[in-house]
Amino acid sequence: MFKALSLGRQLWQEGEHNADKICGEMTALIQKEPLASIDYISIADADTLEELKEIGRQPALVSLAVRIGRTKLIDNITLG
């Protein structure tokens, strides 16, 4: 999960602002793990928690929940 969140941050720092593209790259990375099952990946406005299509100047919250076997892991980072 940390790798996926780090990838999301890296893509954003490199200039990617399309939330769907970032989520897609994070999803592809997680799916390489045979035991991982994604519950959700979200990129939302950090204040309102509204899902974003584009990451603008407002801080964005990138959060995810992934199951590894029977264990559910939840983590997040803030961009901006």
C-alpha cells in the first residue's frame, strides 16, 4: 500500500493531475500482488471529501483500503 501511495504522490509531483489516471496506475501496481484485493482507492478534496476528477490547487486526500488475505489495510496521504 505504501508503494501505491508513493506512486500516486510521484505521479502528482511529476505533473499528473488527472485523478482517474493516478488511481489507475495505483490500481495496476496493487494488482501485481497476488493476495491483494482493493476495496477502494479515492482521491478527494481534503476539506470536503468530494471525489476529484482533477487535482488542482486545493489539497487532495489520497486514501485506499486493500485486503491482504483476511487483513484489511487502510492508509492515506495528502497532496498539496
